Amino acid sequence: MTAWVLGLVLASYAPQQAGSTLLDPAREARVQALGKQLRCPMCQGLSIADSNSSAARAQMDKVRELVASGRTDEEIRGYFTSRYGEWALLEPPATGMNLLVWLLPLLLLLGGAVAIARTIRRPASAPPAPPAKPAEPETDKDRPPPDDPWLEAVRAELRR
Amino acid sequence: MTRRGLWIGLSLAAVTAVLLFVLAKGFGRDPHEVPFQLRGKPAPDFTLKRLDTGAPVKLSELKGKPLVLNFWASWCGPCKAEHPVVAMAARRFGQEFQFYGVVFEDTEENARAFAGLPDPAFPQLMDERSRMAVDYGVTGVPETYFIDAQGIIREKVAAPLDPRTMMEKLAALKQPAGPVSEVVR
């Protein structure tokens, strides 16, 4: 029974194939570095170098083939973006609209630093505050009429 | 309001507007949807082996008649549900369109058992190590490409096809194409 269930589960997965033959160490390091930059289409946020999926293995094969054929890193990234757009790159390039995503946090940090610096400096550099004016005595005009029994009662209560 | 207050207010409004724009752009799309950039571009050439006869099939030799390429695998559940739809279309519209299945990440033995050889409704091609699938920007199976008579990719459906969608896509494939984009290599 266990073997049957196991067989059923395994049958629902793609037969795994080994990756293509590794290149010499220097070029293989390039393959792995490029693979780390490219997003696996079948996984959630994983690079094709880190994923075990069959699609990622196929894409790593392609990277290896392109490196072996003498393509530059830029050309290899271009091969994938021409098919999947910038989505294929785990780190979007800092150009066009993407520049906002890179610059905005820096601008906000800079703005915050300026605001904090100004707040800290202000008490030392600001001129001493003028002495507070003594409160103006209440004029008779502001006072309620003396014949208001309720106000008189409250005042009497407060004076206790 | 003082001049300084006005500047602070305007700066905050500008930053908020930019953030809202970026967020709206991001939230406006399905995060699971993988963009497809080959629409309107010439289909990358391929030479694949037929599963039944072993004869090589080249894309360049298929030009002149619209082509439907259906990527599938025997280990893919939705492919099993979709297969009769493609087979029905192949039987019914085989005079007007060419239908080919492309076996993705699978063994020949499994594919033969799945496709009902030696009498398949449409020929199946073996994509060794998924080289052709990567060239076509396949992200999983089932996926179906609709290529016109001039070899231009008109559409890709990255989901199991139902009869209605199949009919709509075939009808669209008969319409004249728009301007062709540059070749992708």
C-alpha cells in the first residue's frame, strides 16, 4: 500500500535529468553567477541556480551553452529578458522607472537625516525666547454680569 | 501657511504620489504571471524528433500554414484534461492548421503511453533537455503557442485550453498579422 501511494506521488513529478556537463572552473563560475541573477519561472522568488525544478535546470543548461559560445553577460541576460521581460532578473536594472525604486529610499533617508539635523541644531542656534508676557488682567468687560447666580456659585465653589 | 510649510507639504505630496504610482503599478498585475515578450515576433527555429517515426521536424519547413504548438508532459495533470481538446481541434481543423505536441521534461516511454501512440491525433515532438522550450520562453505545462503561416508567434496560452478558447484562438490565427517585431535570438 505504501509503495503504491509512493509510486502515485512520484509519478506526478517530472523525471529529473542531470544538468549539462560543467565548463572549466572560470567559465562555470560565470554560469553560476549569472544563474543567481535569473529568476526561476516555476518557483517563488528563487534563482535558477538555487532551484531544483526541471525548468530551472533547462535554463541553467542554456546559460552554460551561451557562456560556452562566447556570449557576454549582458547578451545572456538579454536572451532571458527578450523572453520574460525584466521579470527574469532578480535584481531589476537601475534605469527608467526602476530608478525611482532605487533612488526614492535614498532620498527619503537623506530627507530624514536633514530634518533630524535641523531639529537637533535649532535649540542651540535659535535666539532665546522672549520672556512670556504676564497675563492680562481680566477686564470688567470679559467678566460675566455679577448677577449671574450660577457663575457666582461655581466661583464660590472654586475658592474653597 | 508659511513658505517652509508649503515646501514640506509639496515634498510630502510628491513623495506620496510617486509611492502610490509605484504601488499601483505593482498591485495592478498578477505576481504569479510570467510576462511573455515573444508575442508578435518570429518563432525561434527548432529541429525536433518525431516521437512516432523519429524523423526530424524543422520549424522552417512548417511555414505556409498556421501552426499550433502544444507543450505537455505525462506527469502534468491539467495536460491530461487538455489533451482531448487539442486532439479534437487537430481532427476537425487539420486541413487549415498544423497541430504538434511538444513533450516537455519527460521520457519517451511515458510520452508514448500518454499520447496514445501509434495512432495519435496529432504528431508529438521530443524536446531533448527542453532546449526548444527555453527558446520559446515556456514557463510550465500545459502551454500552447499559436504561430501564423509566416512563422510569427501570435499568442501563447499558459493554461489548459478549453474548446471555446481553442476556437477563438484558431479564428484569430486566420486574421492578418500586425507589424512584425525584430527577430529574437
